[in-house]
Amino acid sequence: MRHAIEHIPVDRADTSEVRGTVTLVFSDRHRRRIRLHDDAGDAFLLDLPHAVRLADGDRLRLADGGVIVVRAADEPVLTITAAGPIATAKLAWHIGNRHTPVQVLDDGRLRIIDDHVMRDMILGLGGVVENEIAPFDPLNGAYHGLGGAHGHSHGNDHFDRDDHAHAHAHAAGKPHDH
């Protein structure tokens, strides 16, 4: 079986021969070691030294040469429009305050994974929400690439699943909403 042993970010130059693609939804793109099938149905073992969030266009170097290109799969998303840049910034702040991954589209709209609670919050704040089926490729967090120094675990299903410290405080016995 082929072994993918190195993650190559989309923004890093690489001229290796492309030996396939693998298309994954966002929740399946934070991995370290797992058996996967490329888009042609051929199996390979993803075997990285540590968990990595794979972005659309990233490459996975194969032990025997060449790469497999990662593609973001179409999935249910919410595309968010606001009245202007200030309203968009406020919505982005509220989304980020709930530790929800967000993608900023080229036209300035925001995109998140479909979630009825987030949809209701955004509508309540004056945003316009469109349900779509589209690739989701959110921004990396401020600490991405720094060894997983930020993040947390409160028993919630967050997408960055490394072991890491919690960078903000909560009042004793007072959980925050997610």
C-alpha cells in the first residue's frame, strides 16, 4: 500500500508528479494516521508525524515519490452576507467567539459549516444566510503551524483535535456557549 508521509501546504512550491487526488469534507481533513482511498479508489496510508489540518490544494508526499493532492469536498454550508464591511466584521467576530471555523470568500462573504444554531444567531444579528452545497476551506487559526499552541477541549467536537492549552478564562462553574 502507498504511504503518504509528508504534508506539503498549498502555498509551498513543489514540482512532484501528481499521482492522484483525495477529496474530503472538512471534518475529515484533520488527520495524522488513517487509511484513505484516493478519488480513483486506490488505498493509501496517511502516516504523518503529527495531526495536520489539510487544506484544499495541499499535497501529500508519497514515500515512493510523487504526491496526492487534497481537494475540499462539496458539503452543506451557510454562506453569509452582511450589509457592509462593518456588519461583516461584527458577524465574523461573533462566529469566531463561538470557535467556529470560518472561510472568507473572495467577494467578502463568510462561509461556515451548516449549523442551525449558528444560522439563527446570524439571522438575529442581521445577516443574510444562504444554504449551499460547496467546498469548505476555512482560515487557519492564528496559532496554526505553531505546534498547536492554542485550542481547548470542553467535551465539544472542535475541529482542531490536537492536545493543547486553553487560552481564555471562564468564570468558575460558568461554561461558555459554542
